[in-house]
Amino acid sequence: MDLFEKLRNNLGPIGSPAREFNGHHYFAFPKLEGELGPHMRFRGKEVLNWSLNNYLGLANHPEVRKADAEASAQWGLAYPMGARMMSGNSDLHEQFEQELAQFVGKEDAFLLNYGYQGVMSAIEAVVDHRDVIVYDAECHACLIDGIRLHKAKMGEYYKFNHNDMASLEKNLQRATKLAAEKGGSILVITEGVFGMSGKVGSLDKIVALKEKYEFRLLVDDAHGFGTMGETGAGVGEMLGCQEGIDLYFSTFAKSMAAIGAFIAADHDIIMYLKYNMRSQTYAKALPMPYVVGGLKRLDMIRNSSEFRDKLWTNVRTLQAGLRERGFDIGDTESPVTPVFLHHIEGGVAEVATLTKDLRENMGVFCSIVVYPVVPKGTIMLRIIPTAAHSLEDVEYTLNAFAQMGDKLKRGVYRENSAPVAPKTLEVSAEAATE
């Protein structure tokens, strides 16, 4: 079989449903237009947007826009023109690293050009073929891909049930035995906030297990940085166990509303990572406007609780309102607000019709999430409240969801479920019928 023919006939587990329901540019790769924020345009209509990870509302903040524009004018997007190790280092890069490390309570930090590739590369760098990884079953794809880079053989890393400390301890016992046989060490990997369920990782309980087992802990706190804890330093701060996190990672793509990431740890470990993370050694350094803009964003997060307070007012109002109206939002303890849909007998076709009703008739834009992003059998809508939303936005959305929930229970969407009209989508007739 020709390689490309195989690819043309199979868009994979995420792309295939989009093809089946004519969903390209509608459910997948939608095009939101206008000023970035709660009110944008989708397919020519204004929608209330709940699908941006702009937690603190900094993406379009005037001070942030000003800092970004001035840095771009001064430095351009090319500077520094090279990888950090060769020719891409600067005082501002190192200043940003020191301020990030201080904010999250670590000795040092390493600024990364991208989050996904960065954390993958960090995992690959810190473990070798003798070491054993133990990880939460619901870890983000970037962590799973990093684990796949592990030089050990398949079966020499262990998955524990999500947030299940009994399962973790059982796997730590297995890992301890294997590591002793191989002369290696153990790395435990989990998250601060799980980005689909909104659940908080049991970091304090994991850290407590260090009294019984010897391991190091890597935490991806992408959704916790800036939003959780007294100062916004993350879930470790909130649970009082930041010191027990050995490798603290976060991206700038959430609360910082930017591009890039960082990893923080002891100074000696950061020095090791600087010389051994292939994604940084062989790739361009973070451009200067992102560094200068990042310093401004961090300063705003660090010196004012205003953005975090507004965010949590919206979060609590929205989540309480959804629960009062009978919606299942799971065990979220974070701004991430999943709405698990029940009474669904028509599968993805039914929820596609539901989502279309929300977007086109009620003007509410949120993401639909199905397998393989979430476990099989789970269908959910994902709402991301931000500090930029108003309480009026929240009330409007609660009323819209109440209407949607009533229709769902009465089977209206199941009766009317059908693919989105092909004329509204940029998908060929041949592709739609394959």
C-alpha cells in the first residue's frame, strides 16, 4: 500500500469523527475571530466564548499588549538568533528564570521555548534505561509522549490509577524492586490540575509517600500556575507541599497567555537539564518579546491578586449554578469546568446537534470533548471561566445550559441529530462520504 493512500483513508481517532460529522472548521479547527476575549465571532455570529485557557484575562490586557508591542519594536521576533547554548542566551532570559524560580519556591529554573516539547525532553533527559517511571493514568499527552521516549523497555514503567494512592503505592513497590535489580532510580509523574476533569492531583499524599519509598516527583502544573494557591504559585503551594516537588513544570500558554514554558528545580539539576535537554540544545531560544512580555505578566500575577480573585468569583458562581441546575461537573476543584453529558443515546451525532444548538441558536461557544481525549464512554462539554468574563456572561450561560439540559432530557437532540450541513464546512463531498 502507498504510504500516503493509507493516510488519506484514515484521519486517526480524532480526525475520523470530524470527517464523519463534517466537523472540520466546526467542531475541530474552528475559526474564532475578533478581539481575543469572552465575546468573539464564530461563522459570522457573535458568541460568548468559554474555550480559551486565558485564565487571568491577560491575553488582551492593555498593559500586556503594550509590553508585547514595545518589546517587539525594540527586539524584533528574531532576537536572539540561536539556541541558548550556542548564541541565544541573554541577561533577560536569565532574569526571567530567576524570577520564575523564586515565585514557585525553587533554587533555579530553565526557560523553555515550548511546553509540550519541553516537558517531553525533560523526562527523556532525567531518566535512563536503568530507571523506572511511575505515572498517573490521566497524565496529559505531553507527559505520555515523554514517557514513550524513556530508554527502558516496555513494561518497565508503571501506570497507577488516577489519583489513587493505594494503586500508586502498589506500583511504587513494583518499581522499587525493579529499580534495585537494574541499579536505577524512580521518577513519579503527575499533574497539579488535570486539564479535562479539573481535579487536583493528590500532591501532598504523593509527597508523603517519600517517607516510605525513594523517588523523585515531576509535576506538570500547567493549569495550576497562576490560578491555584495563595499567591498563584500552584497546587503545591495550595496543598503545602511545594518543597516536595522535585521538578516543577508549567507552560505559559494558560495563565500567562503566551508561548513558552519553564521547569524549576535545584540549581544542580537545572544545570544538568540545560546541557542535556535536546529540545533546547538543538532549537532556537525563546524570542525576546516573549521573554520581556513574560516578565511583565509574571510581575502582574505576583504583585496583585485582582486577576485571580475575579477568576475565582466567576468560577464559583458558574460551577455552583451548573450544579444547582442539575449538571454533573464531576469533582473539579479548579477553574476547569467539565460538564458531563448524560441521557445521551445517540452518541456523538446527538451531542454534535446539541453543540450546534448552543453555538448557533444560543450564542455559547464551548468545546465538545470525546474519546480519545477522554476515556471511552465519556462525552463532555468543557468550559474555561476567566477573569475577563463578567457575572452577566455567567448568568447568560447558565440560562442557556438550562434550556439545553431540558432539551437533552426530552430527547430533542437525539430526534434531530444529523451531521452539520455540508455547505457550512470546507470538506469535500468525497471526503464526507468516504
